[in-house]
Amino acid sequence: MPKMKTNSGAKKRFALTGSGKIKRKHAFKSHILTKKTTKQKRNLTQTGLVASCDEKNVKHMLCI
């Protein structure tokens, strides 16, 4: 059986934590920032965690 290939887009976007959860970045932080409040932009800067219902798909893309 051939080796599984990691999804290139997924490996750039997700990272694994020490406890096995998957970190992600927030969307809506790249452009059109003038109409967003400072608080909104500050909160989008922080990393989040992938929802439990999506973890299976992300782990499959990362070959975990």
C-alpha cells in the first residue's frame, strides 16, 4: 500500500498542540480591516481550536 500524502494546504493552516488538539487561525483578518473595530481585530489575532466535529476530517488531511 502506498504512503499517505499530507494535504499541503492543511499542513500550512493547522498545528498540533501538546495535548493532541488542533490549533487554527481565525478568518476575516486579511483585508477590509478599516470597518472592523479594534476589539474585533484583536480577538481575530488569537488562535482558536478546531471544533470536535471537524477534528476527524482535519486529522485525516494531516495523516494523524
